[in-house]
Amino acid sequence: MLVYQRIRDLREDADLSQVKLAKLLGMSQTGYSKYETGENDIPTEILIALARIHNTSVDYLLGLTGVREPYPRAK
């Protein structure tokens, strides 16, 4: 599964609009939409923020694992 589909699915599962999620990320809805469509690559800092918002791991977002639960956080 592509990262783009996975971030869209997570957003929809959380009942968040693109506008609301973009606001949480401090960006425009248009900018966020381009991540979901694959028009723009997702910067590392945005991937980390999305993993935190959705309580998952970057590996899950990237499709490297099917395990949705996050890894233990570093202290």
C-alpha cells in the first residue's frame, strides 16, 4: 500500500477533514492534499508529525510494517 493511501485512510478513520489535519500540521489544505495524492513527497518532519497524530509509526505510514501500533517512544 502506498504511503499516500495509508495517510488518507488514517485521516478518514479519525474523522478528520483535510482542513483540520492541515491545521494540526501548520500548513494549508492544498499543501496537505498534495501529500495524499502523491503530487508532493512528504518531508520527514511531516511523516513524524503524522505518526504522532495518528498514534502509529513512520514505518507503518511508509508501508514497511502492517502493525499499526507505535513503537515505544524514546525518552
